[in-house]
Amino acid sequence: MAEYAEISWGDAPPRAWRRAFQGLPIPAWRWYARVPSTQDAAWAWVAQGAVEGVLVAAREQTAGRGRAGRRWFAAADASLALSVVARPFQDETPWLSRYTAWAALAMAEALAAWGLDVQLKWPNDLWLCGHKVGGVLVEVRWSAARVEAAVLGVGVNLRPEAVPPRDWLDVPAGSLAELAGVSISAPQLAAAFWRAWARWRVHLPTRAWVRAWEARLAFRGRRVRVTSQGRTWLGVLQGLSPQGALVVRTAQGMRTFWHIDRLRLAEPDEGRADPPCS
């Protein structure tokens, strides 16, 4: 990687962004005042040969997207919207399922610098005080039998204006400012995220990485309702398998989930208070 943060084409970034990325060992980064989606901007860069670690950020997203085709709301100056490019190793296909948690864990660790204990609601939500405050979207493109690239997108609600309209939501949502009373600089958070993301890069296949993920797992030890492939299970969320799948103890025994449609707290846990924000 380069010894400095190279600013590639894009809009001229504000001074705060240039200052936050100064000295960061990132190959290159691009900032846009307004863009339909940082994911699309990152994929356009991939088509031009972008290397692993390059990052795209935007002040405002007009057509952001989330998991399962949902829209992702990103109001100007109220959220952090970024995408980072990964170039999977030749033998890394078995670990692609960990890319979502890779980005989520990196953002949770970045937010810890502001004193926030953000949890990870499996598989892709950033969770604080019973509310979704951010999410991750990972897109992968293949070339023949191997992965050409992956783009890991992350969005974080910094201020109340970033919270989507209620009819967009399927879970309670909030912002860091309203839930925890913190004011966080988007460029500083982006730089902290990139450092954590890069630090975990070579550890994805390790048990230590899974333990770090599990330590931040939301709803652990609580009664949950899991919907997957048209069926619903009730049980207690136990944690993660050694491979990173969700493990739930049901009345019929332990079940391991690799893909879910919905994860919710179930009675009586849905009325139990979440840890206070501090």
C-alpha cells in the first residue's frame, strides 16, 4: 500500500476529509458531494482496475441500497456512507460469507473510540440501545470460477436527519446523536473504520476473528424469533458456530442458520430493556 492517502478523481474533498485521511496507509480514496450510490461508484472504479483497500465516500446518497433490495437512506451531512473494495485471495472463497461481519465489526470497533458499545445484529445490522444505527451491504462479482472483487458498503446514521421514513423500516432505527448524545465527524469515523478493516484483513479465517465477532453479537442469550426459507423458529440465541453461522437453541434442539430473512426478539425478551447508551 502507498505510504499516503492518494486522492483520486471525484469531487474536491473538504479539508476535514483530507486531514482525517492524511498519513493513512490507504492506496487511494474518492469523495463525492452527491452520488446515487457509493457502491456503484466503487464498482465503476473496480472496472478501471481499483486495487484492494480503495474507499469511496459521499456527503449524500440519492439511490443507496441495502440488503434484500431495500433502499438505504443517506441524507446530506447526516450520515456516513462509504464503500471499500476487496480483492479476495485465490483460496478465500470459503470465507466470503464473513465479509459482511468483517465490515460490521470494523465499524463497531471504530465507534468504540467514541465510547459506544455497538452490537452486531446478525447478519448485517449495527445495533445500539435497541435501534438499528447502521448497516452493511456486500456485493460480489465473479469472473469465471473465481471472485473478481467485492465491494463492502457501510452506512451509519450520525444525526436524526439520517433516519429513514418510518414506512421504510422493518426494525426500530435511530441515530448516534439522538441515542447516545455524541457528535461524530464523518471523515474521522471513515478513517477509523478503514484502520480497523485493514487490521482484520488477514485474520478472517481465524477463530480469534469469530470470537471478536461473537463478543459483539446482539441478542445473545435472549429469546428470538428467526424466519428463514419461509419457516419460523423460536429459541434462545446461543452465539456463532466456529464458521460464523448463527446458532439458536430451539425446543427441537440446536439449529444453525447460514441464511435468514428476519431476526427478532421474541416474548418475553422483546419487553426487556437493552443496555443503556453511554
